[in-house]
Amino acid sequence: MKVNEYFDSKVMSIGFESSGQRSSVGVMDTGEYTFDTAAPERMTVVAGEMTVKLPGNTEWQTFSTGDKFEVPGESSFKLQIAQPAAYRCDYL
């Protein structure tokens, strides 16, 4: 397992591998963040809400607990977090 901290510890995650699948689970404090991706990712909102601007989109979309969205590899996406939220990221 690997612990990651981003944005002055406002975003924290634990990365792990299970049955050959790489994933991470984490939490985000309130704020606005931009993440770069190396590989494609599937994000699942575990708790709370995330307002997201995906690559190539001009509109922000809000995803709530249980919702999923995918981000292409070699891209970046923006997040707005109004209340602390939890997520799972699966690397595709």
C-alpha cells in the first residue's frame, strides 16, 4: 500500500493492488483541485459530492454518492469540493 498526500494534505489517498487491478481510495477536503492522469481512470464517489469539469467539456457536472465518471489517460480534470468527500479511483 502507498499513502499519497496532495494540495497541502487536503487530498489524501491510499493506493493498493488487488488481483492485478490498481486502485486508490481517498478523501478530499473542501477546495478546488486539478489532477493530471497518466492512465485512464474511473472515479466512484463513495461519500459526498464532487463537481467535475472533464477534459474537453465546458460544463461542470455534479456527481453524488455512488456515481461514477471516467477520465482519459494523459489528460487533466478539475474538481470542486464544497463539503469533504470520499472516492475510489480505479486505474483502467
